[in-house]
Amino acid sequence: MQLVWFRDDLRTLDHPALYGASLSGSPLVGLYIASPGQWRSHDHGERKRGWHYGNVMALKDALAKLGIPLIIRHCEHFQSIPESMAALCQRMPVAAVHCHSALGHNERRLEDQLAETLSVPLVRYEDANLVDYQNTATGQGTRYRVFTPFARRCRQLGLSDAPLPAPPPQAALSLNIPDDPWHEASKSLWPCGEDAAHKALRRFCQQRLSGYQQWRDRPDHTGTSALSPYFAAGVLSPRQALAAIRPHGDSEGAQSWLNELLWREFYRYLMHHHPGLSRHQAMHPDKEADWVNDESRLQAWQQGKTGYPLVDAGMRQLNATGWMHNRVRMLAASFLVKDLHLDWRLGEAYFMTQLVDGDLASNNGGWQWAAGCGADAAPYFRHFNPLRQSQRFDPDGDYIRQWVPELAEVPAAQLHKGGPFLLAPDYPSPLVDHARQAARYSQQFQRQQEVTEHA
């Protein structure tokens, strides 16, 4: 009997560990271990936990159709998993445990502990990535730290887009092993399961891919794929996404979306080679600013009450739905770091508590990019002007008015000007002056770099 341990890979198709286990010819059994206490310590919020729960239940049904039972265990924290899994392996009995290698430090340490504890082999696979993280390197044999040459090299080497099939159905197993009790509220704007994910992928390719390059940055339009929750839970693999856009060839929309898929690969590649990133360590610690500690500013940002309409609209969308348009994510992150001078880790943690698509590598990579201490060639002089961004990407103010109802009657021209004259009676004044704070951040960064260079 082969045991397949599912984590952030909640699918039956294009699942290397499940497919690899099936090659043994032995009966397959799935295992999922809920660890709510560990998840909370990793800032996973209620929406993400509920989304995971819904997709685990969908996976259980999908595996049952293949004759594969899915056992659900509850271990509040990672440290109790090795003993629990070892006991389960002896009870069935199991010849080997199959899983995908995870990226985080704690997750890797857990895998190592399992390899030492289990009396059977732990067979680890790389997940269905587009890129071979271990063997992708510069011409000098070093690891990439900047996206553009990384993406260029990946395209040169070729990308994997041959999704694996599901394992063949087997005779249904009756294990008589009850699941541990586990439940999370699973309300979401996204329907759970592989069928729903592939339907959404097909709809995106048919209806929005051709215009993706034109509309992807417009939060007032439905121009993005909105597939990130499925990628984050592993319901959809990037190889499946790449295979879906191949028929669209070198169209501008397809190539633009492929670039976004490669950004996801880049952040996973970085965390694969620098696991300290999963422990709030900056890629370039010498490029961190001197952060201030201002709880009132943090709360204003979290609640969408900064006085900058597009920032506030994004934060309110996040709080209401668990999702935020990517262009507005970048703006909200830049504003926290470079206008409010707050530690990027505070933003990283808050996003994870709210996002249904919270992804360890992508969230960390995006925040370090915004803060200028991550994998970026020119970090410190990039400042997003909140008013210029809203004028460019929400010109009619439709997105702002949807999420900031206090401004429903304010003309678009005023929305993009800012200042006290735009205020509705119950909308806050700007928390800070953007131009002044951006200049302050640049000056501080340059002084710090001069000190570092002469140290």
C-alpha cells in the first residue's frame, strides 16, 4: 500500500507524487493533515483555512471516484505529525509515503523529521513546476536574483507543459479508519475543486486572455485571470495553465500571462534556494530602511482609511472578499513601506491573514519587491504615486466608488487630485503627504547605502 500525503497540492491531475505512487501497482491511500495551530502561527487567516477545507473536501470526492480513500488527520502543530503518521503507517500497513517537497523552513524540517521517524521510505517529488529550480542557474553557475534574466533563461531552457494524468481507477478500498474531526467555515467567491478550477481556466482563455495585456492593470475591469486561489491551494498546477495557453501561441495576451506565471516561479525559485525568506528574512538586509513603529498608521492602512482613495479601495476589497487586484496590491504595499515607513513584514503578515490566495513565496516576494530589499536590481527609487496610479488605472473612479462608498458622489477629476478639497464629510484626510514621504524614503535609503559602502 502506498500513502500519498497532500498539502498545498489538492488535485488528482498533474500530481507527480500521486502519479509516481501509482506506478508501484500497489493500492493507493491519500492522507491530509489539518494543523490549524501551525497555520495560525504562519498568519493563515480564516478565509485561507476555509478555502483549504472546501478544496480538501472536493479532493476527497475526486479521489473516491478513483477508488482512493482520503484519510483526514488533525495535528494542531507540526511537531505531532511524525508520530501520528508513523502510527498510521503501521496500522494499514504502508510500504512508502509519497509527497511533494515544500518550500518553507518549517515544512522542510518536518519532512526531514518524517524521514527519520518513519519506518518506511519518504519519497519526495518536485511539484508540477514550470522550471527545474535546482538546475536553473546563470552562466557562472550562480543562482538568479533578478527576474528578467531568470525569465529569459527559463524560456531558453524550455518550460514544462506536459501535465500528468490522474492515476488509473483502482478497486475501492474500505479501510475502516474514521477521519479526525475538522471543520472550517468555507465561504468563498470561488467554487472549490478541480472541475471548477478548469472551468475558470477555460473561461479565462476564451474570454479574457486575448485582452489580458491591455486590461490586466485595470481594477475597474475584469481583466485578470482571478485563478490565484486555485494556484495557492494547488488545485490547479502552472503546467496545466501553460498547456491551456499554448494554443494561443505568441499572442500578446498569452505571453503577458506567461510572464506572470514566471513571476510566481521566480519567487518559488528564490525560496527554494533561500529558505530563510520564509522566516521573514530579507534577501538584502543591507537595503532595509529604518522602520518606524506607528500603530495608528498601521490600523488606518489596514482599515482602508489612509485618505488616498485607490489605496483605501484596495484594502477594503481585501477585507471584504479576501482578494485584491494585483496592481492595487503593489500600490498598497508601496504605500505602507515608502509613505508610512512601516516594516514590510507587518504588511506581509496582514495580507496573509486576509488573502484567500495567500501564497508563502509570492506574498513574501511581492512585499520584499515593494520594500526594495528583495530580488530587485533597482529598488529604492521606485515610488508609486497613489493619485497618479488611480488616474491611470481607474480613470473614471468606478473601482474606487465600488469600495469607498463615501466617495460615490465625488467626480473622477477630484478623486485623482487628492487633498482636503476632495473630502466627503465622512472620508479621512490624507494620512501623509506622498511627495514629502517618498523624498524622505529615498534620502534615508541613500544615506544608509553610503554608510554601508564605507563601513
